[in-house]
Amino acid sequence: MNDEDFMQQAIAQANMALAVGEVPVGAVLVRDGVVIAQAHNAPIAQHDPSAHAEMQVIRQAAAAIGNYRLDGCTLYVTLEPCTMCAGAILNARLSKVVWGAAEPKTGACGSVMDVFAQPQLNHHTSSQGHVLAEECALPLQTFFKQQRHAQKTKAAATRLRDDAVRAPDSAFNNLPGYPWQPNYISDLPSLNGLRMHYLDEGPVDADVTWLCLHGNPAWSYLYRQMIPVFVSAGHRVIAPDMPGFGKSDKPKKDSAHTFEWHRNVLLEFVEALDLRGIQLVVQDWGGILGLTLPMAQPWRYESLLVMNTTLATGEQPLSDGFNAWKKMCADKPLFDVGKLFARGNPQMSADECAAYNAPFPDAGHRAALRAFPPMVPSGVDSPGAAVSRDAARFLKHDWQGQSVMFIGQQDPVLGETVMRELQKNIRHCPEPVLLPQAGHFVQEHGRVIALQAERTFFNSNPAGAMP
């Protein structure tokens, strides 16, 4: 047998590596014309970065001979050895190494360096390259072609559109009070391929579903105190992150965010999940958008839990507090969301406040935060104003469900004055529950609110909850 014959056996080993998903390099070790060991790459299977084909075959041969010196042996390997393997070849005292395909990035037999040509070394192994080079390269070419295809397939399955970004999963690790697993939906027509996140807790077949809608600049984290109360009552809780917020994908351009688009996303979301027995929980933009939903499919909705929000019909001027908020967002577009929550909620921990920054790691993720304040309809012809007026008429004259209203009295934006005007537009809405210590983000006092809403709507107290 000649060099090419032995190299063919090494190629057979390389193909075995290819079959099991290893980088396809094969090797055989020969003494006196007899193969005494053969092996292939196995770093992945063995979790060993040193398990190259050359290392594997040297270990096998040394064990078979009973000597760590392999004098008089020749190594055949399909790929030019690296410096690690070249060092092992020298230490094993191999007489000769014959290799096939060149390795231009790590080759230590002449491509990057030539270890075997160093005169200072006390042992010299001869080296011969490019034996059946094309045949040796073929398994490698096949492997890396498969790898590129797999990577492209995976990227295509997860790739965002060019006009959107996604906060890394690591940004949401170990958030206090938020243990729930994510759920995603991306096949809504209005999403056009974007991925929208939502929480889905409690029995899927429950008769009661609490649909909790957040506002700007919050996300589903806002409902972490209310979700356990509803779930402990045996109910289902759905809490989506609107596009641009939370774990949902975020369009890069401010102009992508419109009243109509966000409303359509919510309508399609409710229909896609076929939600029924809905107790609609709204605050801030959750109400500006959410209170327009029941008139589209009244039979899905049973109750309203309304916290500091409004119906922006364009008929009344926006409050001074809201205009101040709008100006602040325009003047300081990189405002710290966590500090905003800390100012109005001194009972929150530093980690809880920081959690509200998680969805917005940089300016590129903040288009929704910039877009939403100017999006509030300010005149009768503003986008969203007409549908809001339709919703106001529906809630005032046709709403058949129950309602309960909570007002955070420390809210300078959508406080008691705004909320009492809204109360007039909700049929049979009782006297609001006033929360003197609560500000705009009323859900940060959410456990008390959830317990009272449960008692109001169902005359029940969740298991293990304080009365």
C-alpha cells in the first residue's frame, strides 16, 4: 500500500466524522505498512477541544503499542495539522506526517507556520502535504456548506425585518416578581411578521379571562402584583406587550406607530386567541386603545377595570399635566424609565424600578416611547379621535357589563379630574375607588385593586388572599 491508499482510509474516517456532525477530519497511523490506529475528530462528542483526529489516533496507537514513543510510525491525516497536533506529533517521535488539504488559517505545516522546519527542536518529523488534497477537502466543503445552510435556515426563522429590533433575552433575566414564561405570536396580519409577546397564565379553558393592557412607557411587568390574585381565583390572565414595548419586537421608526395600527393589533390578538369572558383591565394607553375594543365585539367582554386613563375623543383639550409629560418626552427622549417609576412609587425597590428599563437598552429600541405622547388625539380630526368618540357613545349608551374604577390621586397626567369625566361615559359605572397614595402607575398598588375587583365582579376572594 502507498500513501494514497492510506490517505483513502483517513478519508473514510473523515466521512464518519461528517456523518455524526463533527468537523470531518480523519487520520490513520501506520507502522511497517500496517495500520495500527485510526480515528476522526471528536471534540463535540467528547466535549474535549483537544480531541482532534491526530490526537485521537496517537492516543490509540500509544495504547496499542504500550509505549508513548511512536518511533518509525507515519501519520496520515486529511487536513494539515494545527500547532497543538504538530506538537503532539513531535513529542510522540513520529517519523513522518502525510496530510491532504491545506489549512490556511491554522495550518502548522507551512500554511501559517512550519513547526517541523524548526532547527532548534531536538526531534525532526518529516512532512509531506497535498496528498489527495481535493478528495480530502470534499468532506470539509460538504460540512461547512451544511453548516451555512443550517445557519441561514435558523436565521430566517428568527430574523427580524430590517425595520425592527428585539431586546436580548438576557435583558429580562432575574426580574423581581416576574417568574412567568413568555408566549409569542407573529401571524397577526397587522404585525406583518413582527413578534409580539404576551403572558398567558391560569387555565386556558377558564370561564373568566383578565385581559391586562399596559400603557407607555410600561409593559406587562406592570401587572406582576395583579396576576397572582386573578390566577389564584382559577381565572386566566392574558397580558400582552404592545409592539415597541416589553419583550415584543420594536419598529425602529417613530412613524411606524399609529393609533389605528396598534388598535388593529389588539383586535386581531383578541380574535386570534378567541378570548371570551373578558374582564378588560386598562390604564394609560391601555385604556386609550383598549376602551375602543368592546364595541367591535361586545359579546367577548363582561367587565371593565379602569385605572388612570381616558378616551381621547379630541373634544376636550388635553390636561396641563399631559402636555407637560409630552414636552418632557420631546425634550428628553432618553429619559430613564426606571427613575420615572421610582419618583412616583417610593415603595418600589431599585431592582423593580430597573426592570422597567429592560426593554429599552438603547435609543434604537425607544421609538414607541417617542411616538406615543404625540399620538394621543388632541383634536376632533386627529387619528383615533373618531373611533374614540364612537367608543364613548357605545360605553355610555350600550355597554351591558360591569365596571369598577380606581383613581391614583397623585397622578398629574390622568388624575381624578380626567377620570371623573371618563366615568360619565361608562354606563352604570359606580363611584370610583380613590387611592390617595397612588400615582399614574396605579398597578404598583395592584394586589389591593385585584382583590377588590374580584370581590366586585364575582363576590369572591381568591384562595389564600387577605380579605
